Amino acid sequence: MAINPNFHAPERQHWDVPALAEGIRRGDRSALARGITLVESDLSADQGPAAELLTRLQSEPSDQTPSFRLGLDLRTKLLPSDLASRATPVREKAP
């Protein structure tokens, strides 16, 4: 039984991937949070936009700081300070 049988959730908004990628590049924390949500989503409808977002963010302009990926294994029970000391960049900036 539903708590409120008259409630109807609004239709889910579609992802604006180009704007999301631009916001992440600008350092917009809200865009970063939405991007993380998109990439972690298990919905099949989100898989395409998530792949597009990662592709857009991989093409790095030469005048910006290189990015790195950080994978977390939640089974290891490491503290955040341990994770920071083990983080390694995926690619180095060319000299």
C-alpha cells in the first residue's frame, strides 16, 4: 500500500551532457555531483549519457591540468588518508 496513492512523481529530466561536462571542467561542484550520480546510475537509460560524459571529459585541452581516475574498493576499509597516499594519475602531463 502506498503512503499517498494520489502522488505522482514528476517525469525524470534528461541529462544535458555537454552542459554537465562544461560545468565539471569549470569546477562546478553541483555539476560534479550530478556527473557522479549519472556515472554510478544502474538505469539502462543512463548508460549512454554516462559513456558520453566520460568520453567528453577524457579529451583534455592542453592548457588544463590533467585529470586522474580514482577507483575505490570499499571492501578494503582504508581511511581517506590512506587512499590519498595511494592515488596515482592515469596519465602524466607532457613536459
